[in-house]
Amino acid sequence: MALVTVTVSVSVSVSVSVSVSVSVSVSVSVSVSVSVSVSVSDARIWHRVPKWKGGTDGA
């Protein structure tokens, strides 16, 4: 029974370390991609808005 308790404690410590590293990498990549896409799309759409809606109508 001594061998069973040792294997369980090792498996728990490894799973916790992996979950923390993955969550940090995902949060950083998502925040950067969203900020860049919004700034580019907003500039292109604004030039195509007609004058009666407050845009420049392609100018």
C-alpha cells in the first residue's frame, strides 16, 4: 500500500504545473490578437461610411 500512495502524490503535482503554464500562454495570445484586429478593421470601415451617416464617403 506504500507504493500506491507515492504514485498518487506524484501524478497530482505534475497535473497542476501543466495546467498553470497553459492558462497563462493562452490568455496572453488572445489579448494581443483582439487589440490588433479591432484597430485595423475600424479604420477601413470608417472610410466607406456615407456622409449622411457621419463618414467621409471614401475620401
